[in-house]
Amino acid sequence: MIADVFNFLTEAGLREELEEKGVHLKVPAGKIVVEPNKYIKVIPLLIQGTVKVLRQTENGNELFIYYIRAGESCAVSLSTSLMDKLSNIKAIVEEDVELIAVPSSVARQWFEKYASWRLFVLKTMDQRYDEIINALDNVAFKKIEERLLEHLKSKAEIMQTTILKLTHQDIAIELSTSREVVSRLLKVFEQRGLIKLSRNKIEIL
């Protein structure tokens, strides 16, 4: 299973170490797996499920940055681990995940030891950098109505479902806006025939 999902980690020695030193975990939805202002002790490699990554400010405000999916890892976790820095993000399990937890000390050794791991880390950072820039562009240049619609479409695509189980407050936190604004815009979307609202559910039409 691990070899199938992470088949781009080509060196035989790396695969053996991944099987030997990685810890196989199952984590339920809603669990916080990375917290701000703490050292990253393990690097998550997702086998299945989805994790959402948020930027959290000192006053508690949050902004959605990107999702982690099967075959991927967290760029911020990788970079802060390599630099031995405190985390500046919050990662929450969006839907039940199965993952391999690699100790940060081992991941740092792999960066020097294995070319395919080094390439995986660099590609992950490059991909997430683009997503972070996109998140900043959305906040800076797009209207909240456009951001909300894109966010719902993206979430439905990631979750591979047209029915999203989340509250208006959940969305407001992810978009760093107020619940009242989200509720008003969702009503507008419903009137346009784009979505159907029910208690803690949004159906994408």
C-alpha cells in the first residue's frame, strides 16, 4: 500500500526505511494534527483522506491555505522540520485519514541521504508555495462572493462529493470573514440555484 501511494520514492533503501521507521496511523475527522507554535515531531505522509491547513494569527483568526491529500505531505511541516523551527500553521483532519508518520529527525536524514526524498520535499514546497500565493491573491484581490464560490467548488472537488457537511461558521473561519457575511451570500447562491441549503449541509447544484 505504501509503495503504491508513494511510488515516486524510488530508492530501495528509502522504501525499506519508510516501512521500518514510519508509523502507520488512522486519524478521525476533526482531529488537530499540527498546532501553531509547537515543534513538528513527525512528517505526515497521507495514504488516504484529507487534511486542511490553516494559518492562525496571534489573536486567533484563521485563514485556509491548502489541502493535503493522498500521496502528499505538508510543505510547512517539511520546511519547519528541516529548519528546526516552530510551526506557524494549524492542520485539521477534514475527512478520516490513514497516514504514515515519519519522525522529523529521520526526515532530515533522508533529505541528505536520498535524492527521491529530496525531490519530493522540493516539489511539495513548490506546489504549496503556489497555493499560498493563490490564497493571498484571493484575499487581496477577489471579492468575498467570488472567494466563497471558489472555496465551495474546491472543497466539493477535494471531498469528491456534492454534499458538504459544514456550518456557516466553519466556512467563515476558513475564509477569515464573518458568519453573517457567509450566511447572506449562501442565501444569494441558493436563490440563484447554485446550491441547496439544509442544517449543517450545503448541496452543490
